[in-house]
Amino acid sequence: MTTQSNAADPTVAFQGKKILITGGLGFIGSNLALQLAKAGAQITVVDSLIPQYGGNLRNLHDAPPGITVNIADVRDRFSLRYLIRGHDFLFNLAGQTSHMDSMTDPFTDLDINATAQLSILEACREYNPEIEVVFASTRQIYGRPQYLPVDEKHPIKPVDVNGVNKVAGEQFHILYQNVYGLRTRVLRLTNTYGPRMRIKDARQTFLGVWIKQLLAGQPIEVWGGTQLRDFNYVDDVVAAMLEVASTPATLGEAYNLGSEERISLRELAELLIKVAGQGSFTVREFPAERKKIDIGDYYSDSGKVHAVLGWQPVVPLADGLSRTVEFFRQNLQHYS
């Protein structure tokens, strides 16, 4: 994999701009906010701080000037009507990410990942129709791959409630671009990892739990182990979001993010232990309730976004894992 930088600094277009980030105290949102603040943007971060989700005040405890935090829920239509006004860009990252939670509490997932998305778009249409919008979707919408790597033409057949509702959320965004001319675009994320991700449980990513177990001196528990995956370091994902948001050619489109580094879960555990210099792992069968919604091998084809923007991940997996482990080694008490 190449380690060269992307051609241009994607933050330049945001200097002096007003940015709204839903889910902004979460993993990706906080990393995005910090990058934008360095670029001289004025950022309003919106987060509900509901304990089951990814928000954590620690994520922005050392934030530079330019970031305002607003504790609000995207399900509150009246707050959205107020918050959406006057902003140049909206990075719509708020969501319920747990696949298992979506199966045990499908109506909450529906409220956050579908109904609230419609409310956000209605607020944009009525109060700020010129705002540039990026919606964070997920690889989960494709379900079990019919072919690999998965490109944007792959059939959409989600295997859980979360995937169905994320399909609705992204289709609302594309519909509002097609019908009302809202300036929306969609990124379908694969396994994103890095500093500030949720590690206390697997609601966001299994890799976070692995890191917590490793640093606590516990063996990593690998389910299955042969499944192939691709991973993106959070800085690469943030760069893609900024490039997509500031490029008119992306309007009304959906793009996969992924990596050409494909690795089995067993090999991932071995690599994580190697870069951390500690730990061990055990392999077990998938729990029955998780096996029903497991998608097997999955990795993305990012050719479409590369063709339009030249984007590609520049942080190799081993380097990203090393940076992530070191961050949590120094900050474990704030995240576990």
C-alpha cells in the first residue's frame, strides 16, 4: 500500500466556514472536529451523550478554540430547526451503530437512523437549503457479499435492522438532492478505527473491545477468525469526508470507502498483538445470535471515490493500529 499523501490539503476549503457535526462527540465526529478547528473553521458539535452510544466529552477535552458543544438529540426536531441555520456544512454522523441493539430494540434504531434523518433533511430544506451535507452510511447495507470486492453496484440486501434503517437514511439524503436540490452526498464506511473510538463494548467496533482486552492483560477473543475484512484509519476517513464535502461533482452520489489491505480476523489479532508488544488471543465459534447477522468475508471497492477525488487510504494498517494502541495506552481510564 502506498504511504504518499493525498494530492491536496482537504481542509483548505473550510477556513472560516461554519460547520455543524451531528454525533460530534463520538469517534469519527470528534476527530473531524479537531481537524476542522486546526483549519480555522467554526464548528458546532451536536451530541446527545446517551451512554449506549459513542459520545464522550473526553474526545474534545483538549480541543483548540473554534469548537462549540451543544448537547441535543437529533430526534428533537425543534432543536434541529434552530441548529441547522447559518451553517455552511453539515457532517451528519449521528447514528445508532450496534447491529445487535438494532435487533433487540428495532424502534429506537428506526427513530435515530431513519426518522431523525428525515427530520434533519426537512430542517435543511426549510431553514438552510444551501448547506453542504455529508451523510455517514455503512458497508452493512450490502449484507452478505455476492462478489468481492463490493462496489456501489452491488445489490443492497442488509441482514439486520440497522442495515435496513441506514439504507433508508442514505436514500432520504439522495432523494432530497434529486427532488429538492439539497446538496447531499453519502459515504459508505467500512471498519473505521483509531484514537477516540468506543472500546468499552462492541457497539461501535469489535476492534475496540480487543484493544481494551489487550491493554487489560486479557486474551483477545476472536469469533470465527477466517472472515476477511478491510479497515480504514480515522484520519483517512476524515480526509475523504472533507474532500467529498467540498467537491460539487459528488452531489447526489454514494461512495464506498475501503482499503486494499485485506486481512482475516485471526491475522488481525496477531498483528495487533505484534504492534502492541503484548497480549494473546483465543478463537471460538460465533455465538448463535451473532452468527445470524454475520456477513462473512467483506471488503470494499473504493474505485469510484478514487476516480472522482483521487482519494485512497494512506495509513497502513500496522501503523494505524500502533497509533491507536498508544493512544489508549495513555488514555485507557477515560474510555474503558
